Amino acid sequence: MKQIDVSFTGTTRYVLDEELAQIVNISTALEMPLLLKGEPGTGKTMLAHSIAESLNMPLIVLNVKSSMKLVEGLYQYDTLTRLNDSRFGDSRRDVSNIEEYIKMGKIGQAFVAEKRTVLLIDEIDKADTDFQDDMLDVLDQMEFDIIEIDKTISARHRPVIIITSNAKKDLSDPFLGRCNFHHIAFPDPKMMRRIIDVHFPTIHDDLAENAIEVFYRMRDVDAVEKRPATRELINWIRALDADPDFKPKQLAKGDVPFLGVLFKKSGDYVRASTFANRRKIF
């Protein structure tokens, strides 16, 4: 049985609970992909950055798009450049050598890297089922073929694989069966205070406590399409702290400045403004 030879406990900029630390470390030890689900802004992507920082590994990020084909994540054959080189004959590349026109995609880069990497596959739920299942076949086997040159690329080191999903679309059962899983819940106020203290070590209690309390009330505004996430709270506190005329007691009185930092969609902004004006928060 594999032993856990690395230990991720978070970083100075990333606060995590014990359960999340355990699933990260066991996934790393078992060399299994870790699937993270949760609403946007819960720190799924940032976790991969923190793992790479903590374990001193390079981070490679594949941002999944809805129209993406798996081969794009593996490699690209630059036919256009080869065609131009053959026409104009002024390139240092050997036009007859197709391999000179093969460029590794993000998964390919993780496979050929000289040291073990953290591979983040971000927003896998945007891809279709075939992409998801075929990708995990590649990650299971740790190799893929480049058909243009009849060559198999095998991973030098098995990456630490983090896969994120915003849960906008169901993932296939075979996909789920081949990953470890963790749902990152939105932080409760107590955890949020820990996060804010990390980002603002010298913050005054009255600003932190009032801002966090109002933030959670604003997240409960009815019919909001995109509720503010942790990053919005952090930016909002920065805005409040940068305003020389702002006093924390304004929040306690129901005055909520800089709503545009919290709500980025027009309809949400209007609903939040109406909520703040009518109910005065408290």
C-alpha cells in the first residue's frame, strides 16, 4: 500500500479544514484525481495553486471550454506553420520532420515535465461526456498517442491531478467512479473570519465583523443570479478600507456602499440595492 510521502496543510494564503487536507493528501498518495465541486468562489481553483506552492511543484492549468476536444489538451499539430515553412523555405525547422511541428497541450506538458507537477483541469463540467471519459482513460494509463508521428507519449511522473466542477452539469458515473471527491461548501461566518484575517492581518474587529455579517445578509437577497463569493467580500473590504470617509458603523446602520463590488450583474445589483434601501439590512 502506498504511503503518504507528502503533506498538504494549506498555505499562508489558503485556509482549509482538516477533512479537505486529508482528501488532498490521500488522493496524492493513491495517485488518484481529486474532483472538487462547489459553487463559484469557494476556492476550488485556488486550492490547486496552494497545493503547488506548498509541495513546491509546477502548476499546469487546463481551462476546459465547451467546444474543446481532448486532443487539444494533449497536443497540437501546427499544420499551418508547416505549410508556410514549406512554401517560403526560410525556417530553421526541417519541414520533413513533422515532430518539429508538434506542440504539447496542457496534459501533454504535465506528462513530459522533468519534475512532478500539479495538473489543474478547471471546470470539467463544461465538457461533453466523451471528453470527460476519454480524458480519464488517458490519465489512468498515463500515456497517449500522437497519430501524426506514430509516437506514444508516456508520463515521466504521474501528476497531482485536481479537477474542478461548478456542478452546472452532471458528470458521468464512470467519471465519478475513477475520482476521489470533495464538496467545498461555502464558508460559514466563522471560517470566513479566518479567511479574512489571513488576507487582512491587521483588520479592525468592527470592520471585519460588520462587513462579514452584512455580506451574508446580502447573499440571501432573493432571485440573485450570481451571489457574491469570497473574492467579492475580500475586494469589498479592500474598497471599504480604502475609503477615508467610511466608518464601520455605517454598515450597522444599513448603509451598504460599493454594492458594485459585490454584485456584478445589472439585475442582481438592482435587487441588492432595493433590498438594502427597503430593509436597511437590519
